[in-house]
Amino acid sequence: MPTVKSLEDLKRIREEALQKRQVKAASGEANIVVAMGTCGIAAGAREAMKAILNLIETENIPGIIVTQTGCIGLCEREPIVQVQVGEQPKVTYGKVTPEIARRIVKEHVVEGKIIEDHVIPM
């Protein structure tokens, strides 16, 4: 991270960050986060993650970043998958099976349709 020595440096860094964010949103880049705490893994998060990664690979879907995180704190709703496409609000899905995970990628990420029956209100 660059050293901030003046107000001008801070403004320049802010502008660079905003430009990167705009490019990311304009490209439609999607982020998918799978909760992989012990409760999530026990509930089937690994299988959901594998389904997401396999679909992205077999369908050759570009612009999706898939990561994992620890426990989100909603153990009764595991496996949990969070999706954010560009600047749209983050959507959190619960009770995600491999089939639902594939639907999330196809319907939400690719087609832009939120799968309402699995959304966890946050």
C-alpha cells in the first residue's frame, strides 16, 4: 500500500480505488463466497462449492470469483452462499445443496434472477 504523506496523496489513492471499483462493476464481475466453517462443511458446503466450481469450469463462464470464508453465524441455515454481481446488493442464500448452487450460478449470476425461495433476509 502506498504511503500517504499529504492530502493530495490520499485523494489520488481514493480516485484510483474508485476507478478500479467502477471497472469491476462495469465488467459485471461476480463474487461468490461459500461459508466453509465447520458447521457449513458438516452441512454440505464442500459439495456446494464443488458444484459451483465444476459448473463454472464446464460451462466456461468468465468473470466469476469464487472464495470461501469461515462461519457467518447462521449455523441453522448452512450451507450458506453469498453472491454479489457488480454493484448490486449482496444476496445471501441458505440451505444450498449442489443443485441449488448450480441454479445460483445459472439463474442469479448469469441471468440476473434472484432465487427468492432460498434467500436469507439480512
